[in-house]
Amino acid sequence: MLIDGKWTEDWQPVQAKDAKGGFVRQVSTFRDRPEVLTPGRYHLYVALICPWASRTLIARKLKGLEEVVSVSVLEPALTSQGWEFATPDPLTGARYMHQVYSKADPHVSGRATVPVLWDKVTGTIVNNESADILRIFNDLGEGPDLYPPALRAEIDALNEVIYPGLNNGVYRAGFATTQEAYDEAVTLVFQTLADLEARMEGRTWLMGETFTEVDIRTFVTAVRFDVAYHGIFKCNLRRFADHPRLQAWMERVLALPGVAETVNLSHIKRGYYSIKTLNPNGILPKGPDLAWARGLA
């Protein structure tokens, strides 16, 4: 929607398709990395609907960076100009996230996505790739290592399965523009869930007894599955709750100190059901009634 730094048309969920009519996700464009997270210098822009942004929020919590990296939470409903601030952004004066991008690069082209790691000193975007930001926080924060050297090869291999099969797989199902693309995507989603369910036999976490970034990357999709993807994205072959080992694992992640604070089910539901191409009348469903979700926002 941004072309040469200017907003050009109403926000649409699908900007690129493959030959089968499948959803193609944009590649992140800001990929710098700070050497040190100087307290007060860096700011994180997120939306609580967004699983990619939630990865970084969880890492910020677990790595003890709440007093180091400040946060702005955008409104959950997607407008014709994309992500919107409830009040003008105090750092940039922006009303919409795309204006933050234009401030960072007056000639930027592409989508104005979250999360965004912002440098208050230089007044620009450092990084807008959630996987990078998660590892920046892990490397520069305190606490347990979410990407331990001994497990890196196995973590990388599982990430390569989970991203296309589940994280992006639900979007490929939800935003498919042909039956063929949808059928292919939704089949892979549920095959991936079945494989993960089998993997969790006798395990506490996806890597065994060590909690790692792959648990975070999987959790942000899992916690949204029955609330949003099962309905609005037509991933309704089974519920996430129909995978008992995975459901128990998800609840263990949710019980970790600080993680539940990053989950806002009201924002998640309002955000996904605000996508006009999928829900033109903007009707919010009453359900689902989820036992594990009672007491969450």
C-alpha cells in the first residue's frame, strides 16, 4: 500500500498471489541489529491481534526487557489505512503505522507491518522482522537462552516446518483466492498439527525439557487458533483443542510468568473480524467459549 513513501490505496490483506491463487507474504525490509539495547533508546510498536508482534512481546517479557524497551499498542481493528494509533504517536506524531514507515524512509514501498523496533535517537526503524527482533531480545536481554547453541540446528529445522505449515499456513488458508490454494493450505495446517501432536508425546516443550523460541513461535498461532483461525480463516477441520497434548502444552506456555499479559482475546477477535474482505458486515461472533480463556482479556 506504500509506494515511494506515499499511501496509495485502501488496505487489502492480499497484495501478492502465486500461480494457484495462494497468499504470498511480503518480505521484511528493515533488518538492522543494535549491538546493545540501551535503556530508553528503543521502542517497540505492536498490535495484540498480530502473532508476529506477539512473538516479540513474549521475548521482551521473558528476557526482562520491559524497563529497557518501551512499547506502543496499536488499535486492533484494521482501517482503510491499515494499523491505527488510538491517539497520535508521541514519538513521531503519526496517526497510522504507515506514517512511521514513511518517516523512517520517505521512499519506502510495501506494507506497513508490525512489529517494528524503532530507534528514538536516530529516528528510524531498526528492524521490522519478528524473527530478528525475537533473537535480538534473546541475545541482548537477561534470563534463559531461547536459542541455545546445542539445540540451534533442531530449532531451525522445526521452524522451517512450523512457519509454512502453521504460522503462515493459517493465513494461506484464510486469504486463499482459489479452492485449490485453500485446499492445499488447510491440508498442510492440519497435517502440521497432527505431526506436532505426535511430537509432544512425553515432552514438556517442543524441544523436550528446554523452553525455546520455537515454543514462542508456535504458541502465538496456537492461542489464536480456536478464537480466530478456526472461524474467520476457515481452518475448521478440527479445533486446536482437539489435539490434547498440544492443548496442554499451550496452557503450560500461557502459565509462564508474563505470557498471559501479552494475550488479549478481545483484540484478537476484533482484529481478525474487522477484515472486510472476510467479514464485510463486521459481525463479531459470540463464541467460542473456551475454558482456558476465561479470565483473559
